[in-house]
Amino acid sequence: MELELKNISVTLSKKEILKSINLRVEDGEFISLLGASGCGKSTLLKTIAGIIKQREGSILLGGKALDKVPPHKRRTVIVFQDFRLFPHMTVAENISFPLKMLGLHKDKCRERAVELLKKVKLEGFKDRHVDEISGGQKQRVVLARALAAEPVVLLLDEPFSSLDINLRKDMRELVLDLQKEYKITTILVTHDKEEALTMSDRIAFMHNGEILQYDTPENIFKNPVNTIVADYFAEGTYISGEIKGNRFISRFFNVDINRDDGKYKCLIRPSALKVNKAEDGKFQVVAKIYQGDNYLLKINKINSSLKLESILNEPLDIKEGDKVSIELDKDKLIFIPE
Amino acid sequence: MKRKTLLIFLLLIAILTAGCSKNKASLNDNENIVELDPNADFDALVEQARGTTVTFYGWGGDENRNRFLNEQLAPKLKEKYDITLEVVGMDIDNILAKLAGEKQAGLEKGSIDMIWINGENFYSAKENDLLFGPFTHKLPNFDKYIDTEDEEVLYDFGFPIEGYEAPYGKAQLVFLNDSAVTPETPRNTQEFLEFCKKYKGKVTYAALPDFTGSAFVRTLIYDIVGHKQFLTMEADKEVVKEAIEPALEYLRELNKYLWNQGKTFPATNGEVDNMFQDGELVMAMSYGPYAAAVGIEKGVYKDTVRTFVFDNGTVGNTNYIAIAKNSPNKAGAMVVINEIISAETQAAQFEALKTLPVVAYDKLSDEEKARFDKVDIGKGVLSQDELLSKRLPEMPANIVPIIEEIWLEEVVGKYNE
Amino acid sequence: MKEPSSNKLLKLFLYITVFAILAPMVIITLWAFTNQWSWPSLLPTSYSLRAIKEIFAPYGNVFPILLSSIFLSLTVALLSAIIAIMAARAVVFYDFFGKDLIDFISMAPNLVPSTVFAMGIHVAFIKMSLANTPLGVIIVNLIYTLPYTINIMKNLTESIGKDLEQQAYVLGASPWKAFLHISFPLLLPGIIASITMAYIISFSQYFVTLLIGGGKVMTFSMIMVPFIAKGDRTLGSAYALVFVLSTLIVFGLINLILKKFQKRKEKYNWN
Amino acid sequence: MNKKTPYILIMPIVLLGVLFIYGVANGIIQSFGYIPAFNLRDLSLDYYIKVIKSPTFLDSLKVTLHISLISSILAAVLGTILTAALVYTGHTEGKIIQVIKLAILIPHTIVALFSISILSQNGLLARLLYKLGIISTQGDFPLLLYTKNNIGIILGYLWKEVPFVAYFSLSLMASINKTLGEAAENLGASRLKSFIHITLPLSMPAIAKAFLIILTFSFGAYDLPFLLGATVPKALPVQAHVEYIHPDLRHRPYAMAMNGLILLITWLMAGIYYLISNRKKLKGGSHERA
């Protein structure tokens, strides 16, 4: 079922947290709400679930307004960051709790619970106690419990942030497989850009209560709508200039690009810059930092204030102090309208 | 730093409060000890007691008595003997518990000097050696004003006093009714039964062992089976039960017409008094013979409230003042008691509290007699002579609890089939 | 978004409770000024200031006794809170021999009739010359307040935990400083609750204070209770009013003082 | 932190504990007849036997259990509803809590005072009904005080105990509801279902502890049963008090024996409580703060 938010705004204890949010999520789509902490993404999630009441605006699910529907009837299930497993219940009881609420028969609940446990690869944990299992296993139980509630919309509130790196990767795959299998409209709240880029069909970038950009991961990475979005994904150097007749002119360089005329800022990310040794190079290497599978080169233009960074993959014998020349990879440059 | 000041502040409060309440302890016992040599005459006692403090422990529930002691007696003692009177409100059973504890701990110098006591409590305290005495023979006023041959000066609830307590005030059970509501007043148990039939459900008495309730039942027993036999009766349940069988039948018969058919009785006489004031009952009883006058003055009773007694009389007793065995200031206590049994104090007490005086009328000087006669005893009460003419002695102290036991088993909620 | 039906029902229940608690207060206030209130009038038939005059009468020195018994109960409350903080820390953060013995001791005073304890301890206190002294009364009251204060402090200490204090150690704070600057402010709400609870229990004690204080240590209850037991509703209610008002004033002061030291207003919700 | 600190920390409470136990032991000895002040020296059980054998003992016990059990159970139920009302309408702070604290601060003697002036046949309730014409004489008003049904006493206890249960369990239920209750509702449980399945079971420890406190208190308390109770049968604590104020001081062991029995039964109740709560803990697994 597709979900639509129409100028939702929320104030909590006199502070305006969300400023007229408009967002539409297609049926079965997996989107993520990306942004730094405090940008209001969790609040938006809780507003969708009905835990927080919006001051204005309305939420439509499959075209029908949710505002009058109480939280427990919305089927907008949240997977909280702090798990919130019911301590007085076993793993199976936790998972079958939503089914019990729907009024299913006891055996049907148990059977479904076991089935879901298999889905999250936790067979045999049925009668374990919730505080006897590890963080990763807890996360999977919470996921199974959420699916048991047969959600129309699955809301994930930074579910992986408390897990260690490799555990996080398996959980992401598990969530994606399940989401594809059940085709549930899902919203993931995260501050981890890699998570957002790899998992979601579309990303809504949020910044103090507003959605700055809502687009596919590629577009948002390739042509961010402003510097805030751009910097969030990858830092780089900005060179301001102007495009006239499909040609960008700036103090340092010019390049042909077919964009309509106007003032622009060009973002040069390290990945867009190639460097090669050249005695007569106009640039000089200032620092060479080893980053595991590549090097980060910091280069300055001689007698100029321009500073650039580049990623060096092959083991070229460039050392600090060498003179180099640079080559810009045209289609990795990002042009942001002023 | 903000938090540091908070903690220092909290500690300061702790030290301050402990300190300030600590100094109260120091005045407690030590410098207040007055050694007593047994054969000192009264003037020597007065000298010894000068500048000391005497504590007077007794029931604190009567605000008029507290005011009289603190506003009239205490200043007089201060001015006359430079004795500071400290009135402490405490029920008699807690006083005895405190004395018993002090005796068991072997404390020679306790904190209680004078005790307001009578009846069974005196008997039990004396039996367990908690009281100092004999001392009344040392008090000049004792011979001067008190009729030493009087029944109630020699025996307290039938037990020999032997100089261990001096009379303080006289009490007598009286009945109160609102003449506007019940013009007639029963003169004996038969008329009382008719009275209860007429005002069905509007009469009751406090459940025993309440002091006044117990006196009321004993008065009814006296009216039915006479009182003489009890003075020498053996304190055995069967013997007593057999003697008061007719009275028990009467009480069971009475239950039918009492409040809530006698199935249950209010816990205290105070409760009965409140129900009378509120108009729920038409009759109340009190051990203070002039309770009606005091009540009307206080505005708690309507002006039409009257006092009445039975023709054969009602139970009366005297309450006394004893001295604790481990009293730290026995000399002071004796001087104060001597002052209390003086005509002047008894008259003042009669005026203020309307308590029947203990002084013998014929031992008074004319001028003292005049002072007693001119006392305005207030509205709705009987004169002292009429009361004293209708006064019956209390049952012996050890029979009273037996009566109370029998009443609980044989009377409450029971009817003659 | 709230379910209107259940919410209204709960709100109604709340208002009934508030009414049921406040109504008797009005009745007591009425009684304090009543002279006669006979059947069937719903309001006293005649009023009098008898009770008020009696309370303010100088001879009774009601107010000096009220003050000294407030101070006494405050001392008990403070000591009880301090002891409770210490005991709670020990029980929550450490494992030591006889740990669950402490749980039992802290619950025991509730399970014993006060007569048994008072009668039993009375003789011992006389021998230790603690009887008839404020210190003796403070100790005895303290014992009766501990079950409540320890329970409050244990719950709060458990929910706050030790990790913040340990963080302070790492940052160079000595154990005492760490407690003072980190745990103490966080415990403040609990401390206020403990002081309030202990004050209530100590201030309304009657029999134990009477016996151990032996009439030497006068508390307000010792003046009030005889009049209520006797059934003098007017005087009893007047004393009851002074009892309630004085306690509310003391609570107000306690909150004011301790709140002033709580810099940040917002709640620390740790669980 | 060195090994010694816990022992320093618990020093004050242990001292007070020892003093308490010494006092109770000394009190219990008196119930066996050892009171030298009244030269009663030989220890014997016959005070206990005599008390248990006395005709009124069983009735007194029944009455006391009747009062304390009914009032405590009712108070626990109504108290829990009150706590839920506070939590679900968001009144966990502010004025209503002050009113509830007011009920806790009023001692039982004052409760007895206004109970009589409201519930007696001459009380305000009766007068109201009279004014409304529902009853014609005082006698028609049902007898709530001084009767075997002990309604007056139970109402008196409820007035104090319902707010106490609420005040005692409020913080726990509030925190449970904020986290787990919210999660349950999100998983499809209605507010009522989430209360019954999640918030209530997890708040039980606090409610059960409050229940134990009010049960043991009402079983051993003397004020209300004495002032509002029936003449016969008297509650155990009232019977003990009557024995205590008995003028014949050598009657004291009977009073202490009765108190000893009260103590025994109270500890029986506490024992059952700890058994149940521990057994439940072992089965249910102690829950960590959510």
C-alpha cells in the first residue's frame, strides 16, 4: 500500500521539529530517511505510526487518511533502536504477541512464530529467554515480531546502529530479502550514508525538520541539490564559476558541460581527480595518506590557494613533494546551482 | 560550586536539628534530683523544693483542666513556693508502662513526680510497688481540710489507700437529657426501661471497658441487686455472675430498645456524647457531675440540657494524686499536692472546672464556706448536696474487670428468649 | 488519536479520587469551627472559635511544641535519607556477605506491631539513658522510616546505575567527588521523595514516641491524639488542620530548597 | 573501590537493625511471661495457650483477616486503576500527585475522625439522603460503623491505601508504559490489551510490594478497628490494646502474647509473599529495566 504525507508539521514542547513535510512512498518501495541526528527523522517515523500527533497535515495510506485511526490499528510497525523486547516473555511468545492481539488461535500463533524464526535464521531459539540471547539475535527476534504483526508499512528506526560492522551487513541483507519477499512498503531511518545508498530505492535527505532532496541514491549522490546534501555524501573542494553556452568557466579551469546557463559551484571529489607525475606539473603533493586499499593524496596548486584531494589506487611511486599534473574526469564533476 | 553548597547546607540542617533538640535532654533528670530525707517536716520540704520543677502526669484530654493547671495553679505555685509545675498529658496505662520499664531497668530517678490516678490502676500500681508512700500524713492540709474518716479517703475502689494517694477531685456518674426533647427523667431502672421503650433506638451507653460505660452498667446493677454485697464479694467470675444474674436479664431485656437493638455499642463515651449533641441520642452520661454546665458554657450543649440521677443514687468516686516511687522530686510533689488539697485551690478548681471538691465542708472556715456556696454551678445541674446524698461507693477494683468480662459475654447482642 | 471512551472513563476516575480525598478536608475545616451540628442540617447549626482560641492559647505552647516536633521529624527525615542512600548504594553496586539480610532488615519494621518493639526497646533505652531524650525518639522513628526510604532509593539507584560515576572516575574525579557531582544530583528527586515520606511517618508517630519520649519529648501528635480519641471533634479537627497545614508548608520548603539546587529543569529519564 | 566500602555503607542500617531485633526479642520475651518489674519470672507458654483458647480469639482473628484482606485487595485493584489513570492521562506529575500525597500524609486517627462524621447514621451521607427524601429516619441509613460487616473500617483504610498503592507503583508503571507499552500498541495491541499483557504484568512487583505493606499494616493497626469497629468481636490489635490497658499490670503478658500472635501471622503473610514473588521470579526470569 502506498503511503503519502501531506505537509505534516510537528511541534514538541514548543519546538518545531517537522516543518510541513511532503513525502510519497510507492507500494512495496524501500526508502530511507537520511540525515544527521536531531534532524527529526525519528519523530517523522513516530508520527506516521501515530505515537506522536502531528500539529497539521495528514497521512494517507492507500489513499485513506490515517489521522483518525489509533496507533494499534494502523499496522505501521516500528522496529525500535532499543529493541523493546518484552522481558517477561520467551522469544516465541514475543514473536506471537501481535498474532495473539489479532486474535489468532494459540497453536496457529506458535506455528507462525516458528516459521518466522526460520525466516530470520533463529531456529531452535523458540523457548530461549530474551535476556539470554545476543544483540544480533535480539535484533532478529524484533524483526520477526514486526513481520508477525503483518505490517502494511514497516518502519525501521536506526535498527543496526548498535550492531558491529560485519553483523550489520548480514542484518541488512536479511532485511532486504524479507522486504523483497513480503513486498512491504518500508521506511528506514538512518544516519549511515552507506546503508542508505546500498539498501534504498529512494533516499529522503532531511535537515532540521525539512526534506532537502528525495531521489534515487545515484541522483542524490551525483547531483545533490545543495552543498549540505553534497557534503553529507562525500567531501570535496568547491570552485565557483559560470556556465554559458554549455561551457563552465572558472578561474582555474573550464570544461564543456551541457547544463543551462547560470552561476554554478563545481564540486571536485577526490574520486573525480586523476594525478600523474610531471616535472613541470603545476601542482605539488603536500600529503600522502594510506587508507588500506588506496592512498589519499593532498595536492596544492603552486603559488595559488587552490587545494585538491585525489584517490590513488595503483601503487604509483609518487612521494610527498613531487610535482604532478592533474586530469579531471568530466562526468564525475558535480555542478550545484548557486 | 553549586552542589557543594547544597551538601554543606543539608549537613548543617542535620547538625542544627540534632543540636537544638539535644539540649532538651540535658534539663532532663540530673540537676533536678532532690534528695528526700524521710522525717523532714513540711517546712523543710518547702525549703528543699524551692526552685525545682515538679511534673504532673495525667490524662491530657480535658483542655479546661490543662488550662486551669497551667494558668491558675502553676503561677500560684511559682509565686508561693518558686516551684515550676510541668503538666504532661499521658494516659494512665502508658504512665504505668513507663514506670514499669523504669523499675525493670533499675532507674532510681525517673521523670514522673505526680500521677493522676484512681481505681484499678492505683490498686495495680501499689501492688507492683510503683508508688511512693505513705506521704499524706506529712501534708498539713490533709488533716486541716480532708475528712480523714471518709470512706473514699481510706479506700479507693474498695482498696486501702494507706496514705499512698491524696484526694484530688470527686466524680460521680450523672445522666444528661435535653428537657426540650425528653421532659421526663427516669428515677430508677424500671422507669429507665419504659424511657427506652418510649424513645426506641435513641438510647445507648459506651461499650465496656470504657470507664463511663462501665460505671453506667454498674449503677444499673446496683439499682437492681443493691450495692452492699459487692464490697465484700470474692473476686470470682462464677460468684459475681450468679450475684448479678437478675441485672444481666434486665440488660438483655433493655437491649431490644437500645440503639441498634444493643447488637453493638459505641467504642468510647466521647462517641455517645457526640451522638447526644447531634441529636441521634436523647440521653448521655458523664462522670463529671457538672458536665451539663460546662457543655452549655462551651456552647456544645443546648441550654435545655438537664442533669438527673437515680433515686437510689449513682456510682461516685474520687480521683487521687499519687507519687511515683522513682520520682526525682518527691519533696516538690508533696508541696504541690498539699497546695492542691487546700480549700483555696479546691474552690478555684470548683469554680473553673466544676469538679466536686474533696475538702470536708464542716472543716472549712466560714469565709471559705461562703466562697464555695457563692460558686455559680451553672445551668442544668444538681446541687452538691443532692449529688452527695445520691452517691454509691465503687465496686472493688478487682471485681470491675470481671463485670466487664461478663458483660461482653452475656449482654452484647443478646436477648432474653 | 487517543481512544475517547477509555480516556474519559479514566479521567472521571481521577476526578472522583481527587474529590474523595479533598472532601474530608473540607469537612475537617468545617468541624474546626463548629459549635453544634445537629441532625439533619448539612452545615453546622452554630459556629465558634473555641478550638482556635484553645490552640493559640499561650499556656498550651502548641506552637513551640509544633516547631520542635517539625525539627525532630526533619532530622529523622534527613538521617533516614542519608542512611537509605548509603544502604541502597551498598545493596545495588556491591555483592557482600549478608546482602539479602539487608533487604529483610529494611522490611522488618513493617512486619512488627509497634507495641512489641516499643515495649521491648523501652527498658534497653533506659539503661542506655536514651529514653526520655530526643536522640532516643529520633532513633526509634528512624527505624520505622527506613523500609520506605530504602525502597525509594534502591529503585532509583538501580535505574541510574554506576556507569556515569565510573565515567567520572576515568575523568579524574575521586570516588567521593564523583558521587557528589554526578550521582547526588541525579538522586535528588529520590532524596526529596524519601525525605517527604520519612517526615510523614515520623511526624505522625504516636505510641512509640510517647513511650520512648516519656512525655519529656513532646511531639504534635501527642497533643492531638488524646482529643481525637476522646471524640472532641471540634478541637480534634482544629489540631488536625494545623497538622496538615504545617506538613504542607514543610513540604513546600523542602521542595523549594532542593529544587533550587537542581540546575537543569528537564527530567533525567534513565529507564 | 576497595573491599571494605560496602560494609562501611551498611554500618548504620545494621546498627539500627540489631537494635530493632533486640527490641522485638525483648518484647517477645514479655509475651512468655518474663517481666521482672511485676515479678513474673517463669517463662511459660500458657499465656499463648490461654489467648488462643479464649472464645473470642477465633472471632477476632476472623474479623482482622476479613478487614485486612478485603481492604488490601480492594486497595490494590483500585490503586492499580488509579495508577493506570494517572499514567494514561499523562498526570504523572503536577497537582493531582500532590493531592494523592495529601492522602498519604493524613494519619489514621484523623481518618477515623472524618469517617465517623461522614458514614455514621447521623453523618453527612445520611443527612444528604434525608434531605433528598431517600431515607426518612436515621435508622433507615445502613449501619456502616460499629457492625460486623466492617464496611466503615474498610472504607477508612481504602481512603488511605488506594493513594498509597498508586504513589508506590507510579514511577515503575510510567516507565514501563513509555517504552514497552508503546511498542505493544505499535504491534497492534489496543491500549487495554497492551495494559493487560505488558504494562500490568511488568508493574506487578511494585504493586505486590505495596499490597504486602498495606496488608501487614492493616492487619496489625489498632486505630480504625478500635474507633469504628463492632463491640464484639473486636479485631486482634484492639483486643491486644484492651489487654494492654488492663489495669492489672500482671495482665501485660496476655497483651504481649496477642501481639506475638499478630507478629507471627504477619510474618506468615510476608513469607507467603516472598515465596510467591521468588517462585514467579525464577519462572518469569527477573526483568531488566527496559
